[in-house]
Amino acid sequence: MSKKKRIVIALGGNALGNTLPEQMKAVKITAKAIVDLIEEGCEVVVAHGNGPQVGMVNNAMIALTHEDADQPNTPLSVCVAMSQAYIGYDLQNALREEMLNRGIENIPVATMITQVRVDETDPAFSAPSKPIGKFVSAKQAKTMEEKFNYIMKEDSGRGYRRVVASPKPVEIIEIDTIRAMVESGDLVIACGGGGIPVIRQGNHLKGASAVIDKDFASCLLAKELDADFLIILTAVEQVALNFGKPDEKWLSDVSLDEAEKYIKEGHFAPGSMLPKVQAAVDFAGSKKGRTALITLLEKSRDAIQGKTGTMFHL
Ligand code: ADP
Ligand code: MG
């Protein structure tokens, strides 16, 4: 029998929803798509985003400081850890149930709380750009800057939001454990929300006030696990040139040279499609035989069979 194809799946926002009840529902659909791949004989590792969830946890923890004056503010790294556990809990239960419903009883599911090291000198730290949490007034923004040392920025006329740095992932701290679990046949959920960003200080890992892009973290995870596929699941079935314009053109198959050209021409929106295409190019270019795919959750099975999605390869 040929070796099982190893797939790292990066789940986007629509795979998880925005609220607790939405997530409960969404993970059921997500689990079906993932177990479809397992039934096809693939070995799957799951990574995911956490935008709405980490915003929610962060807001809840700020509310706690208003309720109880003894409570200091919660660092963003801790909020990411909480979001990993909350999302992992829902996902691992949904995956377990879906597998049992289909008679798959030999694949244990577990979430790995994952720390991802970032470089303290990453230029992203001096130019925080990623908005997180809710919109507040100018007055509230000023208070938050003074009270919590936050950097607050006006966001396209809608009010002020906190912005944080989005440094590149350098090292997955728990990679050996993740690899061991994957090798022993477990279905692992790891690098949630791009991982808990940490900076190395000797033996100490210090949480960083940052959010790592989950597309880049998933790419690093896929490379570290020597995966065959990186599948980035998002809200569009394919990547487009001239997206949203009359001459929009959907892409099925992209060589890395073409992808680089399209990136330079500005076809992919920064903060949404651009990091996905960059991650896809990085993974597909890192070793022969590695393929990256960007598609819709519901289309993942069709996409690995080459029927849809946008495929990136050497
Ligand atoms: P996720 O939560 O999956 O990371 P994002 O909203 O960050 O999702 O990114 C996916 C979105 O990127 C798509 O829903 C689409 O609106 C947008 N997008 C921007 N540029 C493109 C493009 N060139 N082709 C397709 N989608 C694009
Ligand atoms: Mg995104």
C-alpha cells in the first residue's frame, strides 16, 4: 500500500463562525469535510484561525478589569491560549463524533496548545498593523492607551480599534510532540490562531503582544511535518485575478513564477488573500512533491482530486 498522503488543513473564519452557538454549528460541518479526507485515506493535521474568538476573549477579559479592580489586564498571548483551548475543545469533539458516526474508532483526536516563536527584531513589531477586538470611541481609545499601553488606531471611519504586530512564525515550540502524535496516527489540532506568540529569553518563553497569521503558521507546520499538501480553506472556492472586478478570472492551477507575478501586480488583498497565496507559494516551493491548495471547506475533497480550488506547485 502506498504511503498515506499527509495533509495540513488551515481552517479560516467561516469554518468556525463568530459566536459560541455559531461555532457549535460550524464545527459539525467542518468535521464532515475533514473526516471525508480521512475516509479518502489521508492523514490530516488541523490548524485554524481565531480572529473573532480571540477578539471575544480579549473583550471578556477587559470587561473583567471593570468588574473587579483587583484583576490586571490579560496579555494577548494568554487570550490566544484561551482561544486555542476553546476552539480545540469544540473541534475535537465534533471530529470525534463524526468519526464515530462513520465507524472510525481507531483515531484519537487531541488539541495541542501550541506556542510559536517569533523574532523580537521582526520589523512587524515596530509597525503594528493588525486590528483586533471591538470598535471604541476616541475617548475610550485614549483611556485604553493610557491604562493598558495599547496602540489604538482609527479604522476607516468606524471608530478606534487596537492594533497589534503580526510577526512571522519562526519555530513551533511543541513540534516534536505534534510530530510524535501525528506519527502514531492521532488526529491533531495545532497552531490555533497562528500559535501563541512567544519570544525566547534564555530558557524562558515570554508571551508577545502579537497575532501570528494562521496562514503562515500553517505553512511552517506543514513544512515541519513534511506534509504532501497544505490546504487553506476559506470563503472562496478559488483565487481570482482582478477579484471583484468585471474582468475577474478564477485560477485553477498556478505555477510559482505566475504566482509571484500576480502578487507583484497586486491581485491579492493584504491581510486576507495575500498571506494565503504567500503561504501557498512558500510551501509549494519548499520541496518537490509539495502542493498547496486554496479552496472552500465543502470543496476540499474535490480539490485534492484536482476538480476545483486553486493549486500551487513547483
Ligand atoms: P480567512 O478567515 O479564511 O482567513 P479572509 O477573509 O482573511 O478569510 O480571506 C479570504 C477572503 O479574501 C475572501 O473571502 C475574499 O473576499 C478575499 N480576497 C481578496 N483578494 C482575493 C482574490 N484575489 N481572490 C479571491 N479572494 C480574494
Ligand atoms: Mg484571514
